[in-house]
Amino acid sequence: MNSSHSPSLRIAYLVNRYPAASHSFIRREISGVEGAGARVDRWSIRRPQSDVVDPRDKEELSKTQFVLSQGWIKIASSIGWAAARHPMRFANGVRCAWQMAESNPRSWVRHAAYLGEACFLAKKFADDGVDHVHAHFGTNPASVARLIKAIGGPPYSFTVHGPDEFDNPNGYALKAKIADAALVFAISHFGASQLMRWSATQHWSKIKIARCGVDDIYLDEMQSGPAPSAPALCCIARLSGQKGLPVLIHAAAKVRIKVPDFQLNLVGDGELRSEIETMIDALGLRANVRILGWQDSETVRQHILASRAMVLPSFAEGLPVVIMEALALKRPVIVTAIAGTPELVDGQSGWLVPAGSVESVADAMIEALTADPKELDKMGIEGRRRVLLAHDAKKNGKALYQQLLDQKGQA
């Protein structure tokens, strides 16, 4: 089916917290989907936190509606609407919520709230003429999307990034969500394999790959440049347990022995900030390591360009977009050999190191800091080629939309 000859879909994107600095890939995907002809309604369960600093995310904020900001009176009244409109379907939704809650009393309360949110959204989507719901993450947004369908709302799809869904597939009812979905998207072949692992074989045909991508600010050839001679590295990351940042700080202490004047700029924020700052002080790294907090896209780009390499020693990931951003700017990366990362990075475009190995991270950092800039440029050129081939956000958003159109045509 050719999208240019197909009626456009009105799609409701559903995310737990949007927009956010760490969710720029969703904004880019929406832009690609809209560019392909869809009408997109942005819905977030919760309002974003204080990390909305990029002007484009601020623009998204003005376009986004928030479920919990509607108030529980409106949500409660929509429960009555759903029960009166389709009593049998509402009963099916209750049963579905109960099954996802399993036998955990705390989970019962949470899934009852999801059902209320689903009733509100089902009514809103019926009023607005929404054709399809697409949730990002297989966690609570996908739970709400599944309940919307269960009570008679539009079909849904969802994108799974990992690692949360793969760490607790039963707790997130991943198998049942896949079974009820129209389509399920993974962001890498590794992710698709995990979805296959946790679904019945008859549903494998629903599993597609929709890679995250970068936008024009990174794809423009003029935005990149040669590797700098200064001994600088950067890390762009949420300061959380998944990112392995204590490993990075201990590695930095080893790097300082060989390259005393090196600089590591850590762009991001999160729950581990105070712990990481304490480690920096304890290891005497204040002159070498700076935590800069969340920054807008232009500032992030400048930090990448000022670095010889971007380093991210994660313990658990899907396939981080910041890796694509660095490679698009012709900067090699130092990353752990986990999940989907080896599908983009190898020794030709960076350093793949074992997760949790301080020594391996330190060795790769020293190599990047002491390498001939021409060698770094060669790696960066190869990395950019790979990003252009597979991680153009506009192309990937258009491809995702086409799959939704094709699926609707087959339904």
C-alpha cells in the first residue's frame, strides 16, 4: 500500500512522561510520522520534570496533553461513561487489568488507576476520532493502551526499548500485550529477539524493527568537523544505575595517571548525582571531571564536537540515541558490548568494552585521548556512514507510519 494514496491516520502517541531530555527520539519519530501524512495527538500520563531545556522539547510541551492533569473527577466520570457505553467490554477491561495486576495487592491499585486513565482516554479518542494508539515503552503506557482497546477503543501498537521490559517480562505482562497489539516495534534485532522470546510464535509476524534516529542538526555534513587535539572526552547520560557511571569515574582515576590533563564532561542529571559527585571528590578528580546537568541539543552537540570520543559504560540499554548522535558528528564512541549496541558499533567506529570492566573502559579512554586525530577521523567517518544508513529519524518515522497504514489495510 502506498501512503500517498491512502487516507491518513490520526494517531495518539502515549508516553509515561513526555517531553523529556532523554526522549528526544520520540519527538524526532513523531516529526517523521507527521511528515509522512499522519495527524498526531501527543499524550503523556504525567507532566515532565525539570529536564525540558531544549527549545524543540519546549515546543512539544505546548502540544502535549497530560492525563493526570485532567483531575480524578473527570477520570472517574469517564469510568461511568465506559461502563454504561459497553458493559461487556468494560467488564473485559476490568478482567484485563486484574490479570496484569497478578496477585500483588499494590499492583491492583496501580492497575485500577491504569483502567481509569484508559477510560478517560477512550472517551477522548472517541470524541476526537483517533484511529490508532502508539505507546512508547512496554511498561505502563502499553498497559493503558491495551486497556483502551479492551474497553472498545482503537487498536494499539507499542515500541519496546528495554531493558526494563526484558528484566521483568511477566511483571509487565509482555506476552499478553504483544498478543493483543496490532504491531510491536523493537529498536534493534536484539530487542526483536527478546520480544520473540517472550511471545507466542504465532505473534512473531507482528514484531517489526523501528530504529531510533537523529535529525538534521546531526545529519548535516556541515555540522561535523575533524577530531580535536585537546585531550577531552564527554559522556551524555542520565545519572542512573543503568548507565554504569561509577565505572566511568573509577576509570577516570586510572586515566589521570597516564593523561593528567584530560577533561571529561558529563552532561546529564539524575538520582545518582550526589553519589557520583562524592566519588569525584574522593578520587581527587575535580580538575578532570565536570557534571554539567541537562543541556539543550545545541550545547550537547558542542560538547560532542569538542571531544575526541563519547564514552558510555552502560550496564543495561536498548540502543542509546546519543551513540548515534556522536557517530553522526564523526566522533567515535566507547561503549559496552550489550543489547543492540554491537549492531551499530565495532572496532571500526569505536571501542566495544565488556560491561562493568573499569580497566577496559580506562584503556579505551587512554587510546582515544592519545590516538592520532586522523585515526579518530577515520573511525568517525565510518560511524557517520552507519548512522546515515540506518538512523535517519525522518526516514524511520515514515517507515513506521507506513507499517501502521499497511496493518490497517490488512485488518
